Amino acid sequence: MSDADVIVIGSGFGGSVVAARLAEAGFRVTLLERGPWRDTVPVRSMGIEQRTPLPRGRQLFTRLLRAVGGNRMPGGSIKLNKQGLFELFFAKGVKIACSSGVGGGSHVYSAVNIRPLAENYWEGHVDDISDASMSPHYDAVLERMGSETPMADHRIPNTSAVRFKGSEAIEPATPPPDPRIGYLLPEDPDNPQKVVDANGIERYEVDYQAGEDGFLGSPKGSKTTLDCVYLAPAMKQGLEVRDLAEVTRIAGLGSGAGYRVEFIDHHGGGERSLSAERVVVAAGTLNTLRILLRSRETGGLTGMPRLGERFGTNGDFFGYWDYNDKGVDQSIGLPTTGGVKLKGDTDSPVIGGGGLPAVDSYPLPKRLKARMKRAYMIAGLGEDNMTGRASFHKGRLRIEYDPDQSPIFARLRSTFDEISRRTGHKIYAPKTPITVHPTGGACLGRSSEDGVVDSNGEVFDNPGLYVADAAALPRAPAGPPSMTIAAWANHLATRFIARHAKR
Ligand SMILES: Cc1cc2nc3c(=O)[nH]c(=O)nc-3n(C[C@H](O)[C@H](O)[C@H](O)COP(=O)(O)OP(=O)(O)OC[C@H]3O[C@@H](n4cnc5c(N)ncnc54)[C@H](O)[C@@H]3O)c2cc1C
């Protein structure tokens, strides 16, 4: 007998949504996540005993990085701390950052919840998926995330409207349609309250002035993370979550017999394996591609001729804007300040930004911290042409990407230059872009000739194997992608339940 009906690999926007939905529909689901549970107020209230603190204080640097890898790295990757929050990968033409921990990217993201900005995003890829068919899946995930539309009476400090009021050069950009924020926004910003939900999960409304939240996590659970809204209720219905379980390989067991999933139990159990009739891969684009490519290279999986093709970066382009406005503490408020653009620019690319989080907790001299509170990180994004390629070479992942093949980068670079010129405050942007939104490589398609997964999310030539994360996206969403990934996962779960119904 197999160990579970379904094994889900990874607990980010793809994995948590699928695992929760399938467990709530009565399937025996085991979720394997390589990172630990994070020590936050909601996770404590779930009764999880073994938790890892977010990187703060003297452990800021030691707990920050899990692994550093790259095309040229010996062995492909060096593991620094299995409990670390981020993984960095130095590919050719792009640097990739992703996170690790139960709840995946929801701990580190800026919580901008939005539908694709690329028009007609879901049209034309396959016959039975369209913008109309996907729309209810966005509604469902936005509702479960409890995402809110920020309004004036939320009194969010440091938004671009507040920040650049009176600037001759910069103005706030009109928000894209229906932008929402995955935060518990306070009813009274001067007096943020503790909130307990129907599942007994405790959280606090966000305290703007504390400046605690952002890409280093949300200790009080003000940011809505997947562990508390998706996994906690599903665990009450039987979902098994195994943290610190790093999947290395998937091996097919022969026709219809399912798959063996091999993993390292970082709790000290060494090399282990579990089997299930069906497996959902959702380890985030970088690691989903690594697992699938390695499994094929070592004979565990077959076929997938398009695997690794159409790798993209969502046009991400980051810079450090040396605004250094005396008297402004950019670390308070929410992690993102909303969009900015050059004054009068009617065709601006999407540009946003925000301050550094939790600066008071850095183990650094006071003066340096005061300077860091005035730092402004600026980020542009837009649709890229997904011309990158991931492959497996001499036992290690290799990614090649040429930003010159996507006009969005030249556009963002020239906008950054013009902002620097007009404001007199320089934006320092690296030559090689950094992406926190890798997509594709195991794309949705009509057949194995033009994609890796079909409209059910199932891998064409490996039945019972699914891809539920950003690796399956057929196109760059052009805006923050988490809701598109979650909507894809919700669609996949809905189809799965309809085809293999239990309850
Ligand atoms: C700083 C930052 C800010 C961001 N802000 C926003 C934002 O405001 N809005 C937005 O929409 N998006 C934002 N994003 C992007 C968003 O976080 C990602 O697009 C999203 O998390 C990707 O979802 P996913 O399910 O594909 O992968 P992930 O969320 O990365 O989840 C993958 C999970 O799989 C686990 N895993 C990896 N390898 C293995 C393995 N071998 N075995 C077991 N488990 C494994 C990982 O540890 C991780 O938990 C941001 C990202 C960053 C880094």
C-alpha cells in the first residue's frame, strides 16, 4: 500500500493551495517541505513545537541564507544553513532569489495580491482554460487569503502618495486594477489588535510604526501566510506536513503504480522515501526544475522534451535608490509603498518600492541603522519573453537567460536613469538583473511538443505527476505573480477532485 494518495512537494503558493484543497476533499495527502516551520505568533497558536526564529538580531546573517548555488558553483550549490530563509542562485544572465520554510514565499513576499497585468493572460495556451474560466480561482484564493484593498482610512504611512507629495519629478502611479494587500490592516492604526480566527489561529493587525515586517518575515502574523490560512485548517482534516524534508528525486514505479519520492529528512532521519499514486511538484520554479531535471537525468522520470524551455524572470529589475531623505523613516508602513512613475509619464512601466524591514534588529552600529532606515529599494517588472533555458549538466542545474532578448529591461533601465537624473538621487542597479519571480520551464501546453503539463497540470508523459507552481506558468504575469500561481494551483486541485473524487 502506498504511503499517501498524494505527495505534494513544497509549501508555497502552489503547494499549500493544492495540499489543503485535496486534504479537505478527503484525500490522504503528505506535504514535504525542505524548510522549517517559522516561529511566528500564528504558528505558535497552531501548537507546532519545533519552530525556527526569523532572521533577527545576532542571527540575522547566519539564519538569512539556506544555500547559494549557480551554474559554476562546485557541486551546483552550497548549503549554508538548512534552516535559512533564502536561497540564491547565480545563473548566466540573471540572479535568482527564492525562499525556504513552511509557507514558502508567503513569509518573505511583500503581500501585493493582484491578477496578471499582462492582458488576456490565460487566453490561447490551451482550449479549455481562459481568463473567464480562471477568474473564479482568483476570487477563491483572494477570499481565503483575506486580502484587502488598501483605502485612505487605513492610514498607511509612507505610501508613494505620501512619500512623493510635492516632488517635481515623481508621482504615484495609478494602481493597477484591483490591487489588494495580504495583511491584517488595523481598524485603528494607533491601536493594532490581536485577532483570533475561526480555527483558533492568533494574529496581530499590522503595527505600521514597528517597522517589523517585510522580506524577513512577519513575527506577529500580520502578513497573511499560507501556513495559517491554508495548512492549519487542512491539518485539522488530516493533511500531514513534514518540515525539513528535502526532496532529491522522483522515480516512476511502472505503469499506473505511482511514484517513489526520495528525500533527506533534516530532522536527523537521513535518506528516506515515500510512495504515492500521484505526486504534485510545487517546489518553486528553481527547485521544481532541479527536481524534475535530476529525476529524468537519473532515470526516475522519462520524456518531457520541453522541460527547461521558456524559463522567465517576469522582467524583474531591482535597484537601490539613494534617496536618503533626512527625517523619513522608510522602514515603517507596509513592505511596499505602491507604484511610482516619472511625473507626466503616461506609459510608465510598473515600478514600486519600499524600505528595508526590521532595521532596529540588525546587529549594526546605530548610525548605520539610521542611514539604512532612509534606504529605498526600487523594483520594476513587466512581461519578459521567457527565452531562458534550464538544463542539467554534470549533475548540476544550469540556467541560461539573456535579458537583452526582452525589451522590458532596456525600458526599465532607461526609466531608472531618468528618475536618477530628474530627482538628483541615483538609482544603483546591477548589470545582471535579480529576479524574485522566476517562472516557466515546465510550461502549460497543448502537447509534449509545446509544453510539459496539460490543462489539468499533469505532466504529459508521466501520468499522475503534476506541476502546481510558477514553473507551469505559460507566460509572465507582468505584475506580482503569487495570486496567479495560487489560482493555477486552485484550478489544478478543482480538476483533480472532479476526476478522482473521494468525498
Ligand atoms: C522579497 C520578495 C518579495 C515578493 N513580493 C511579492 C509580492 O508582493 N506579490 C507577489 O505576488 N509575489 C511576490 N514575490 C514572489 C512570490 O513570493 C513567489 O512568486 C511565490 O512564492 C512563488 O510561489 P511557488 O509556489 O512557485 O514557490 P515558493 O513560494 O517559493 O514555494 C516553494 C516551496 O518549496 C520548497 N522547496 C524547494 N525545494 C524543495 C525540495 N527539494 N523539497 C521540498 N521542498 C522544497 C521551498 O522551501 C518553498 O517553501 C516576492 C518574492 C520575494 C523573494
